[in-house]
Amino acid sequence: MDRQLLSKILVQMKKNLKDGKSIGDMKVGALLAR
């Protein structure tokens, strides 16, 4: 995995934590599981 993608995922996860939404977490999980 390249670092740019990793940082994007981290930003997304932080956003999801703030929003308290699990949909984004599922998307991130799908990305990581590929």
C-alpha cells in the first residue's frame, strides 16, 4: 500500500469517528480487505 492511500484512509477514519458513522468504516474495511 502506498502512503498516500494510507493517509487518506486515516483521514477518512478520523472523520468517521467524529461523525460516529459506521458506513465509512465498512468502506475502509473493504479497501483494506482487497
